Amino acid sequence: MVVGEISQERDLVIIGGGPGGYSAAIRAAQLGLSATLIEQSQLGGVCLNEGCIPSKVFTHAAGKLAEKPHLQDLGISGIDMEFNINQLLAYKTKIIKRLRTGIEKLCKENKIELIYGKATFLDENRIGVENGHQFDIFTCKNTIIATGSSPVMPLEVTIRSTRILLAHEIFNLPEIPDDLLVMGNDYIALEVASCFAALGSHVTIFIENQSGLPFDESINKELLRLFKKRKVSLINKVKLLSTAETEDGITLTVQSDKNREETFAGSYLYVSGERMPNIETTGIARFGIHQNDQGFIKVDENMESSIKSIYAIGDVTEGPRLAAKAIKQGKAAVEVISGGKPEVDLTFLPTIVHTLPPIASVGITEQDVKEHGIDARICEFPMRSNGYAAITANSEGFIKVISDTNTSIVLGIHMIGEGAVELSSSFVQLLEMAAKEEDMKFPSYAHPSYGEGLFEAVEGLVGQAIHMAPID
């Protein structure tokens, strides 16, 4: 310690104010712990300010615009539904600001000390926080690293251009591209493709190598059908070779699985990129926290790193980069620190994609059934047979249920169709409780509702679905 250095003592310091970080801070306050939350930029992290929320604003707008023919069917006419990108961007900003203000208020009401600045470990128990000309030092009993991740441009993208966009940039675009090239198959890439197509862009999706679409094979097939219907082109099994900027756009050169090179032109290129942990400025290299080859922090079942009293949560750790994971881990880490014994099991972490219509997937897929030789019953209930879907003109898609033939335990539930996101919570609960077919058939379901589709998919496993033709 240098002469004159003053270190302030803190019980718990959380570095990063994203969903995991601020949830951990609030949970700490609920448990009677004194929490200090340090945020370098803006509360809410990437999810609120650049990722999840902005993307959902755009997909919500695209969904509303797509309702125009249905509104006319309902006798609602004379409405000017021309799209204005500037108004949408203003609405996005308003929503983000409202939610961020809400988090700030919650921190204040929970008496959480909120500090803005760049936090760096000086050693295992001391953190320095730099904010302009001010530099404060804190001695911490426990620390939670919740610094998140950032997308990294693939090496094949050798040029830097305002027309090549990552996830945190695409939803700030001041125009709707005439032609949008999308490289990737993760949830953001598919949401970008779906919503920009609905907003007026001609979209071409490129999926590298052999990955293909990442869902149950029935959902993959249905999504391909819907993309084709909406004139979204999808080119699978390619290798990105190069990119180049032209006077009015971007060209993309790829190699097909048949070793044929093709070049495509677009107004803009969206690239998913690989998300890497934000650890460069944390200073953890000073004392050797265990990390994997990509730099993600290794943690145990308690979210504790290899250094006792230092925990890590969310995108900075191994595993899926999802806000739901960060929130779960953040609250659990604090409970461990307070002496509790929480359990974090991400087996049934749902896959959610806000395409048009949305996708929700939990548990094993039909591919898993075939690969592992599972004796299973499988039923797909088409949403076109659902009464409420007919009323709302949301009859595309289906609900698919997979159960074990011998035990009747439900192993997987997959849905593409309106209501999938909201129903996903029920899917997770059913799989977590190891529900059997009878458990799902016994309750009464609201009528009419999208949820009835789940009921009939389960009944269809044994040929009892009323609104579905018998399966030979």
C-alpha cells in the first residue's frame, strides 16, 4: 500500500450492473447484506441497453406491422400503418431509459451503494475504482464478478465498416436496409432476420459450416418454410471467405459445402460474432483465477472461482450467455455468501427466440431421441387446429411434446407459434417436476387459449386429441 492510500472496507462488492449484477445486489439487500454495486457504463448492462430489450422492441414492432391484414379482417380500417424508423428508435430509447430508471430506483430503495467507474482488482481482496480523476480503493470480504461479454468480429471480416454491424449496433441503424445480409444462427441473428424482413428488408441468412438451424428438427423445418414464405433466403453450410465494402454497400464471399465460391451484395451485413468475456480490465490475471482457453472464468456449483471469496456469474463464466442464467447465478451466489445452500441447475434453461412467430424449446429433441435410441412417444399439435389461434390469426406453427414410452415422463417440449414465450415457463416447470403425461392431462385448461394446444399435444401422444386427425 502506498503512503497515504486509504482503503474503504466493504462486505460485498459486485462488479457489473447487468441483470445478474443488480439482481445479486438486490438479493443481498433482502438477506440483510450490505452490497456495493460498481458499474462502468450504464445499469442494465448489454441486455437492457444494447441487446435483449432493443431487439425485442424491434421484433414487437415487426409483429404489430404484420397484423395489418388481420386488422382489416376485423373491420379496423383507415389506420395509417406506414413504418417510421425514427419513431421506433425514439420508442426504444424511451423504454430503455424507463427500465434503467426503474433499476436505479430499486437500488436506492434497497439501500444499495451504487458506484460508477472502472473496477480493477489490485489483489485478491482489494479493488480500485477509477472514475475520471477520482480513484477509490475498497477492501472486500466477498466479490462477485458480473462483467458480462462482448461480441467479437470473426477473423474473416478483415475490414472495418459502418455497414458491418454486431449485435449492439444493428438496433441503432437509422434506416431499414434494402438488402440485409445476416451471418449467424443464434437467437439474435434469427430475430434480426425475421424482424427486418417484416419491416421491409430483403434478407439473406448465411449459416457457417455444418451447424444448420439449432432447434428440434420439426421447428427447423417449419422455420425454413416460414422464411421461404416471407422471401427470406437461407444459405446453409458455408464458409466465410472475405468481405469488401462498395460504394453503396457490402459484398460477402462464401464457399459452399461443394467448394463453390459465391459473392453476395447487400446494403449492410449483420454478424453474430463470438461473445467473449469482459475480463481485460478486471486485473484477475494478477492472481491466477482459473479460466478456460477462451478466458471464461471457471466456477463451482456455488459460483465460487478458484480464489476463495471471489465469485463469478453470467456471461463471464462458462456456459450459455443468457440473462436468465446470470440472474439465477447472481441470486444463488449471494445466498451462498449469506450461508445458504441454493441449487442452480441449468438443464432446463429454455431456448427462446422472438422470431415471427416466436420459438420456445426445452428438453430433449427428436434428434436426441434418434441419436440415443430412446423409446419415446412424439406428437405435434398444429396451431391451425387451435380455436384462439384462429381468432387471432396466429395459426402458424405447432406444439411438440416428447415423452418416454415406458415411464410416460415428459422429456421435451418445443413450440413455434404465438404464445410460445409465455408458455415456455410452463414447459420448464413441467420438465423440472418430471411431469408425466397424466399430470399434464389432469388439469382444466382455459378455453379458448393457446395453452390448449399443449393439452392436445399431450393427449395426441396416446391418440386422444380431439382437434387433430388420428395418426396412422
